Amino acid sequence: MVQLTMDLIAKNAGHKNRNEEDFGQYLQKITHLNLSDKNIDSIGDISFCKNLRVLYLYDNQINQIQNLDFASNITHLYLQNNRISSIENLSLLKKLEKLYLGGNYITVVEGLDKVGDLRELHIESQHLPVGEKLLFDPVSLNSLAKSLSVLNISNNNIDELEELAVLENLSYFKAVDNRLKNMKDLEVVLKKWTKLRRIDLTGNPICQKPKYKDRIIVQSLTLESLDGKEIQEMERRFLMNWKASRAARKKSNERMTDEHAAIVEF
């Protein structure tokens, strides 16, 4: 059992004793702390690290997010591949921009309603109970609506996206290896995501749908990359012209049908 404490930092930070500063002063100055893969199971008191901005704690055994209230300057928090089951105790991290939680045991995306400036959320590959999918708390989603630009929810048994439509500032969305299969559901969120630049849905049943790629390119005019492949502007123009031509033919056929019906009625 290993707890993240000042002693552990002292052993791993490579601090060299200097006459002009003691270890406490050193702790108050550090901005980056990397304690990944140290078999840490809990976060203890490291409140001396007042200026900490980037904290690497991935590949450990941590089961709870705690004792980070002091870290008001943290912008990047790496907690992937631990044993965390709940997103909690982050409300005082007002400057948090990037949160990495992939490979944990989280079943509900929640507890983010006070993290107003979060730009990236990586929550892929959770160890979910058999047959269950990752769920999203509407309060947290609404709080992230204007700030979140990157969302990775890959490999979480997700089968629908409509509730994510509120994330109006998404520029990169990754949902690889889920269970998405409804094209209309996808088109609903694409209409809302007007700043989307990249989307990756590789490994979903929806990718096998007829005209899958064409429909997405036509629906999202800001999209630059689909499933890891760049969208060529010439391709987009061709598809847009084809769509316009098809719509014109449909309208013409409807008009002819109406005229024919009017003649018959007369």
C-alpha cells in the first residue's frame, strides 16, 4: 500500500538539497509532478505544492479522487488506468482544462458541474459491469456545454448520442468501438456541433450503413477529418452538388405529381 505524500515526492522528485532553499520551499515552487506507475493507492496530503499545474498519477491503484482541494492552479490532471469509480472532489479545481480518466471503473460521468473551464475530457475504456454502458449526468453535461472542445468516450458500450448534443463547442469527438448504429441520431448531434473539426467513429455498427461517410460529410460542413482520414474539399463540393441536384429532382417530381393530381381532380 503506497500513499501519495510529501515523503514519496521527496524520494521521487530528484530534489537536490541546496543551502538557499529547504525542501518545503522547493515543493511550493514545483509546477509539474510525475508519480505515474508507483503503485500508489491513495492521495494523501500534498498541500505544500501550491503552484502545481500538471499532475501525472496514471498507471497506479488509486481508488478515489481526494485531497486536491489545495490545487487551484492545476490545469492538467492525469488519472488514467487506476481504480477510480466516481468523479468527485474536483469542484475547487477552477483552472482545470484537461482531465484524463480512461481505463478506470467509472459508470457515470458526473461531478463536473463546478469545473467550468474544462476543455478536454478523456474517459475511454471504463471497466463497466457486463451489459452496461457509460452514462452521463445532464447537470454535468450542461455545465460543460460551452467549454468542452475534446471528448473521448471510446469503448464504453455507448449506443446513442442525443444527450451529448448540448456540447456546442466540441471540435474533436472520439467514440471508437462503441455500439452506435442509428444514423438519424448521429445527424441530430452533428446539426448542433457547429464547430466540429474531427470525429472518429471507427468500429461502430453505424460505419457499415449505406452512404455513411457521404451523409456525415454533407451534414457537418465544418468537418475536416472523419475516422482518421482527411476530408477533401473537392469531395465535399461533389457531395453537396449531388445532394442539391437530388433535392431539386425530388421537388420537381412532387410538383409534377401535384399538377397531375389537380388535372385528374378537375
